[in-house]
Amino acid sequence: MDDETQKRLITILSSGIAYALASRLAERFIKEPEVRGVSDDFKEALLKAGFSLVSTLIASYLVRQVVGSRWGS
């Protein structure tokens, strides 16, 4: 599998993982106030960035170790 295909696969897979993590865990970390403020937006942005980082690392590992080994990369 060439590098461009791996990059696309990592992007798609990391988006799916981030969505799954965010949808299941965000409610546990962020309590919705009646009126949102800048600090609430800041917390949400940090949480989304964290999910994005973790999901990209997981997707990269999966693609390079699991999928990459099948095609002899």
C-alpha cells in the first residue's frame, strides 16, 4: 500500500474513531451549562483536540501494523 493510500486511510479511520470517542465520552467530561461561556468553548476545543490526537495515533498504528503487514509494506 503506497503512502498516499495509507494517509487517506488514516484520515478516514481517525475521523471515525474521533467521532466514536467524542460521542461516547464528551458527555462525561463536559457538563452543558445553561449559558455557555468562553471557558466552556475552551474545554470543548481541548477535548476535541485530544480526541483527534488519540484517534490519529490509533488509526496510524492500525494502518501501519495491521493493514500494512498484509501488503508487505
